[in-house]
Amino acid sequence: MEDQGQFKAIEDKGQRLVFTDHARKRLYSLDLVQFLNQNLALLRNNNVDGLDLVAKPTELDFVRRNIGSGWVPVVLSCNSFLMCRSDSGFHLINPVTKEWKKVPKTPLTKKPFSWELYGFGFDDSTNQYKVVEGKGCTDGFVFSVYASLTDSWRKIDCLYPYKQTRVCRKDGMVLNGGVHWLVKRDESLVIISFLLAEEEVKEIQVPPNCCTGVVELGIFRDRLCITLFSFSISETYNEFWVMKEYGVRGSWTKMEIGIPYHRLLHSGFWTETYDLMLVDATMLAMCNFNDKSFWILSIRHGFGQVGGFGSMSVYVESRKPLIDQEQQEKSKPLIDQEQLENSKDDGHP
């Protein structure tokens, strides 16, 4: 019998689940806290194993109208803001106020690049949001950083010797002031963290026994995790690794999940007892990792039930302006008068 004490009312702190419908390339928001609180009685009075609840999301249709048909269904969140990646570049959005900011084009690279990485996070040291883009070629990656206060990009003058993995997630995982990706160096897997404050890269070691198959980087609550990835219909997994102490290789711990998977990602939403997991990009499961129980959360919008998810994360509703004009003006660099005079003498505009 289920412990009814594990189903408690959740405090509403403005958290919203945001996701893309992979087939329709539309962006949706769901007040999952409200939905769960409204269904507390049902959860408490039923055996949750096999339970299937249906939630109705709200489309953030202004995003689709602004970006248009060229929109790539990639959406990252940080605090109260979203970053959308489209064919035309990066877009920053406050989904509450519908404030919109088109990020300037990224710097050009000398060499043609074959793949890219990107991330979106907040730099506490300068109190601003940053977009990170890595462009990869056969020699490695070159990173550039967009800072919201200066509204400009800075190209990092360094070529980092990393290559993409077989399953390369372009979107980075933000944790502890850095954007993280799983890459290869000398044919070995390694996690890299682009530090938002220092604007440099450091390495984090993967679990010593996870490199025999195809794996993927994610975040489980507030910790790095690595899940397995299966291309075979007949091959599934029920375990993954979580780094209990950030940056310490010996703290990688194996965890088990009560539902078999080919691909597993954490949605970014959890309660005291349950974690909302995205299974095989098609199914949402509220999982209890203490007793391995789970129940299914279905999402149905105006076009029917969502059968495939693209991006998924959590943001916190706020009316805070996307661009603080006063702070942005204060952060603009002052032109040194002597430097300006010298540039005129050199014949430069």
C-alpha cells in the first residue's frame, strides 16, 4: 500500500514546466504544481503504479509568431527567462511579460565548423545573463560568449582540443556557475564546464565504468548525471550515474529507476519524493527513487496528446525585465580619450 504521506501539497513558487512538441514545433508551459495539488486526493487514494493523469498545457504562441517557421525546437531556461535557438540565431524571452530580445549574430570563425554547442546561464559575478556558443571543427572547439549587459559577443582566443561524442547534446547543462557538455578528448569521454564568470574551460571526469556504451550528460536535481542511450529496440536500461559531490570523480553513484528506458532525461522538476523524468522522449513519468514506483503524466493540448517531446526545462514566473536599461548603460565601457586620439593619428576611424 502506498504511503499517503509522500503526497503532500506543494508550495507554489511560480515554477512552470516548459517544453516543445517535437512534431508540431510549438512551445508550451504547464503549471505542474497547480495540477498536482488539484489531484492530491486521487494520488492519495490510488495505487500510483499504472496511474495515468492527463494535464492540459498553455501554448506560448507568441514565440512561434515571432520566430516563424524557421524555429528549431530548442529551448533552454535560466531563472525566469528562456533562450530559443533558431536558424536565425538566439532569442531571449520572458514568457510572462512576452518581452523579446534578438541576440546579435555570433562572431565568424576562420575555419568552417561541423558542429556546435550552446548554453544559457547567469553570471553571478557580474549580475548578467550569458549565452555561450562553441563551434567545432576537426581541430577542436572555439567558444564565444554573449553578455546581456554589453549586448555583445566576445570570442575566446583559444582552441580547445575536444570533439563531439556519438550522441552529442548541443544544449549545455548549467550547474555551479558553469555550462557543461559531454565531449571526447583523445577518444576518451570527458565533461567540460565553461565557467561563466572566468570564461574559461575546466574538465570533470566521468564515472570510470560508464565508457563501454553510448552515454548522455544531464542534471539530476542539482547534480550532474550520466544516463545510458540505446539505439536498439530490444535493449533497455534501468540504471544511471549521479555525481553526489561536484567535481569529485569518486562520488559518482549508480542509481536505479523502476521503468526501463532507451533514453532518460530529468525534466528539471521534482518534489520532496518524486522526480519528473522524460523517458525515450515520448513519456513523462513521476518516479520515486526510494521504492522505484512511478506513475505516468500525459499531456494533451488542442491538437491531441503530445507523443514526442523536444526540449524540456523549468522556469520561475517573474515580471522582471529581460533587459535592465539602467544597468546596461552603467556597464557600457568608457572610451579612453588618449586611446581615441591615438587611433585618429593612426588614420583609423
